[in-house]
Amino acid sequence: MRDRGRLGGARAPVSAGVTVAIPVRDGGQLFARTLAALSRQIVAHELLVCDSGSSDDSVAVAHAHGARVLEIESREFSHGGTRNLLMREARGAHVALLTQDAEPADEHWLERLLGGFTAAADVGIVYGPYIPRPEAARAVRWELEAWFASLSPDGGPRVERLEEHERALPAIELIGRRGFFTDANACLSRAALERVPFREVPYAEDRVLAIDMLRAGYRKAFVPAAAVLHSHDYTTLQELRRCFDEWRGLREVYGWREPAAPAHLARQLRGALGRARRELIREGVPPPRREGALAAVGAHELVRLTGALLGSRADRLPAGVRRRLSLERRASFVRLSLDRPPGSLSTISTQEETP
């Protein structure tokens, strides 16, 4: 690992209290926009970037924004391991994490994330929502808005905690809002991460961290006002592969298998179309234009369901098929044994199937 750091003279003095850390590879214009948004934050901070073999000018762009840059080989990157590296190298008592294409929505983003630690005692991890980019397709926009709205129906900060008698709950009981966490828009307590680090898993390292944190007695806070611009308009094939990866992760972490019963799939499709129809009416879209929009939503939902069914059955598929279905081109299936008594974080049992 190489550390190529320098501080830009135009930046405010770096606070010892907080670091913003970002893993990057070929971040392009979206990475530049993320760094520009960080330069407008009202909270002074250290900026730390880990580049894993970019072929574009990501390293130079990071330096131009005053970042300290760590450089690793692409083969050294892993979702959990690279974030642990960033945590070790960060100087702040709190470390905010972004992905290269998650752009803070305004200059108060970091201030609001840090405020999540004051929502209750023992908050170890804080996260905020994604706002779809203006050019996002309707189906993508509605999906993101509906999910993050469901995490806090009143729009205020929400704190999750497991009571002591709940900490041995099976992982499957924590699927959904209670166990959800995203490190694409998050802030972590260094003290908590020293006790409960990221596991070096191939996917869904943020969901696993949330389970481990909650079981260790820490609270998790969601701050709806600490938003980032973050959405993807995938092609049909890319969306299928993204959903395959997402539901394979749910199978690996929680043991969740998406039901394949026709009645369940029909309910899912009807529900998506019903929500879309209500949104179109709310937005004032005239009836002649609704049919095309509903058809697009229906196609999006069918692709999503197909990816979900395949991903949650990834353990039954040959490694070569998994690789072809994966947006990340990952062939493995790793079933995590998370259902252990509190305090047994050092004994991690995994089963990996590779080509």
C-alpha cells in the first residue's frame, strides 16, 4: 500500500474529530462531483481516499481536493477489508463513509450525520438516505423514495437497538428496516469499529456490520436529512445482474430465499403497479401517458423479481452461472454463520463455493 498524501492550502483546517473516507476506482465525473460537494461542507474534516488501481485521473482529482490518498492493487480490494483499511488510516474519532458516486446533497450533510450520534447513548453507526438523481427513471426514483420513506415514516431521525434478550435473534429476524444499513452514506464511531470491525466478506459488508453492532449493544441511527445523490439507471441486463447480487447477498447474510409461488409474484407485481399508478396520479400525469409509464414499471419489476429469484437460489447454481449473472462478476457463494451468541465475533464461519 502506498500513502500519497498532501493537504490543499485552500481548505479549512482539518478537524481531528472527523474523517471522510472514500474507496474509488475509475470514479470519473461523479467522483469529482462528490469531492466538490465535500469541499462545501460546513464541518472541516480530513479527506481520505483509497484508490484500487484507477486508470483514469481519480488519484489526481483526489489530490486536487486536498485528499490523503492510499493506493492499493485492484486484487487487494474487498468491500469490508478496504473499509477497515480506511478506518485504520483515518485520523478522526468519527469516520464518514461514501462511495465514489454518492454526492452529498447539501453543505450540511456531514453536520447532520454527526448529529445522529447525539440522538441516543451508545450510537455506533449512523446513516442517511439516497436521493435519486434528476435524470433517474421513474421506477428507480419511486423505488428509492419508497424504501427510505419506510425507514422513518414521520421523516425524523430513528434509532434502532436490540434489547439484551433480542441479541441472539436469528439473522433472518433482522431483515428489513431493523437491520438495514448502508455504508454508501454513513458515519461510524472509531471506538465502536475498533470493537466491531467490518467483516471481510465479498458482499453486503454493511448489512453484516449492522447485525454485529446491534448484537454488541450499539445503537444504529437513521438521519433522513443527511442525504446523498445516489442512483443508477441500469440497462435491463445490468438491472437483472444487480438484483442477482443483491438477493444473493440477502441469502448469504440472512438466509432469505425469495418465494417463487405464483401468487406471491403476482402480488409483488400488482403492488408495484398500484404504487406506480398512485404516483402518476399524484404527479398529474394525464391518462394517455400513464400506460407507457406503467408498462415501464411492470418491466422493471419483472426484471427485479427474476434477479431476486435467481440470486436467492445462488447456492444451487454452478459457479460459472453465478459469475455470468453477477454485475460484480463474482462466482462464489458464501453463507455466513452469523447466528452466534453475543461476544463471539472472532469465530466467523463461512462456506465458500468457487469454480
